[in-house]
Amino acid sequence: MKILLIEDEPSVASIINKGLTESGYSISIAPDGTIGLDLALTNDFDVIILDIMLPGINGMQLCKTIRDNKIDTPILFLTALGTTENIVAGLNAGADDYLVKPFKFVELEARIRSLSRRRGTPIEQEDTFSAADLHVNRSSKIVTLKGQSVNLTATEFRLLEFLIRNRNKVVSRIEILEHVWGINFNMGTNVVDVYINYLRKK
């Protein structure tokens, strides 16, 4: 598994690199946001781990830029900023998970495994999925309805892709949250309802 670590603290980067390498992961390290963005845009990673307080481009802007470029690689914020406002801002920026420093390495590995499962072997292998007049292309991230292009955000696309892969099946909120957002949300959240409504409108 290929992981991109964007971390400006050498001691933290060294510890994570050593631990993940020993666990069999292939790690690329970027010491600032500018280099991190270049690596994220030009390589295919399985998971991206990034700090928020980065030189060059801060983590929030970096995450948004990655998503704006239609890259759906799971993103994990690993940062000392642990307020509810920070966490909400990180998830709204397009991240899939959020872990606060100081952290236990075993938890970091568990989060990585959870995120990688979202990118696991697809139920179907073809690039294009169809349901009636709706067509979804995984490679190009193009969605058409009755021949007309539909512009979706990265999260909306992941949700639609998950639903169309599981067409004719009943999927629970927990399954949707785990596969689309990659983290364990409070089950009282209405994020699924909100995004389903976005899709229906589009």
C-alpha cells in the first residue's frame, strides 16, 4: 500500500515512516504543502496523511485543492488541532478521517486500514456503471443522466458510485458512512440524508 505523508515536523515524520515501513507500507514524505500537493497530483496513493499547520500551503487548502482536482484518495488529517470546529472544518474540506496528536500508533494503523477498505476490491470490475438513464464512469469521474452531464462534488460522486454498485440492494446508514466517508460518524447525524437530497436534486 502506498501512503503519502505530508508532515513538516521531522521527528513526527520519522516515527510514522519507521512504524509504517516496518508494517509493510510504502511511504512518500513531503515536508510542506507545496511538495505534498505536487506529489498528490502526480502519483496514485492509497491513503494521504497530512497535517493542518504546514508551510507553503496549509492542510485545509491542500485538502480542498486535492478534491477540486477530482482526486478521491482517502485523506486523514493528523494534527494537534483537536477542537470540534477544527474537526468539522477538516471534514468539510474533504477529509475522510481526523486523528488528533498525540496519537497511539496502533490507532493510526487502524484508521489507515479502515480508509483503505473503502478503496478495496470493487463489487464490479468495469469502469462504467449504469442504472436506467444514469451512467457513472469511475475513471473519468463523469456522470450523465439522459445524456446530460451532471456535475458532482467528490463526496457526491463517492456516494452515487457506492449506491449504483449496490443497486437492487438495501444498504444501511452505517454501510454508507463507512464506505463513503470512511469514519464512524455519530448515528444521529443527518449527513447521509443531506447528501442523498443533494443527489436527488441533481
